Amino acid sequence: MSGHSKWHSIKHKKAKVDAAKGRIFTRVIKELTVAARLGGGDADSNPRLRVALTAAKAANMPAKNIENAIKKGTGELPGVVYEDVTYEGYGPAGVALYIEAVTDNKNRTVAELRHLLSRYGGNLGESGSVAWMFERKGMISVPIDNYDEDKLLEIALECGAEDMEKGDEYYEIYTAFEDFQQIRTAIDQKGIHIESAELTMIPKNSIKLEGKSAEQLMKLIDTLDEHDDVQNVHANFDIDDQELERIME
């Protein structure tokens, strides 16, 4: 999971920039709306809405914005109808890409993403072409500075987690997909400060990249991540730490 943890550390840093630009609000509002439309506006009986609410609170989203997004999802307020859509394809050096998006116009979104992938040496594939290369997991991020690694690992395993990794700024606690909410609640009840909690896709194997291919892939993922409709980008790659620092400079 090391490649995934590394990319997630980058995403944490990007999230701070996105928050400053207000971009993260757009993503969270879409997720709140879709979650409420599919599962109702009661967070107690809607696990996806609970995850979206966690993200909204982490982004310091005003309560009124949250309330309005949920009401638009349940139909209590008028609004754009968003729907989930996933795209699968390949980037430079054959890296598998699994892209999760929320859109009000699938034709527009697929055309724009196809164009972005082709610009950076990638292409869209058929549904199911790369999904099998990933496993859906729950991931809970806890700030490193707050806790001792061995103690936190003990608590995480006690709560039912599968594994934990140490990144640059966060411990990443991994759970089975179906146990995510239960374990998140258990860890929270232990008094552990959770920075973020989400369902994600973990690659089963990673492709080692360097040089031009690494640069091209990072530019592609960065561009996809900034697209208004894209919620998450998952890729099965790994880049050496020094190489990554050089590219990110």
C-alpha cells in the first residue's frame, strides 16, 4: 500500500490548497447531494451521508450549506440532479486509473476526461478494464504528531482495523469496506482525533515509475484532480521519494 499512502499524502497537501480556493466545497456539496438523494437525509440510516458529513465538517463548511445540499438531494429544495459515474483507463507506462466522478451531464464529463487523458499519454478503457486491479477499502487518517505509532496501531487493531501505515504527516488506518463505519466510530469513541475518513480503492500491485513517465503521470493526475466533476482518482503507481520531491518542486 506504500504507493497509495504516498499519493494520499500528496492529496492531503492539495486539499489544503483546494480548501483555500473553495474548490473542496464544490466537491463536498455534490457528494452530500448525491448521498442524500440515494439514501435519504437521515445520517443515522445513511452511511454514505455520514462520510460526506465528516468531510464537510473537516472542510469547515457552514451548517447552512450542508443543510441546503442535503435538502436538494432529498428534493426539499430545487437543484441540479447529480449522479455517480466511474471511468476506467490507463495513464503513461500503462498505469491503471480508476476515476470517480459526480456529474449532471455524463456526455460532457466523459468527453472532457477523454481529452485530458489523451493529452497526457493516457486513454479511457471499457467498464471493468481496471477495476479488478483495486480493492475497495476504508481509510482513516490520523495526524502523526498526536499519537505514538505502536499505541495507535494497538487501538486500531483492537477496533477491528486490518492494517496501518505511517506517511509523512498522517497514519493511514485501513479497514474492510463493510466494516468502515463501525471501525471509524470505535476509533472516534477512543478519543482519537480523525483528520479524514473515506472509502477508497487500494491497488493490488503498483508500477514503479521514474523520469518522464513519472512526471507525465503526476501532471495527468493533478489535472484530473482539479476537474470540477472528479471526486477521486486512484492509480496503481509508486514513485521513489527523491524522484517525487523533484517532480513536486
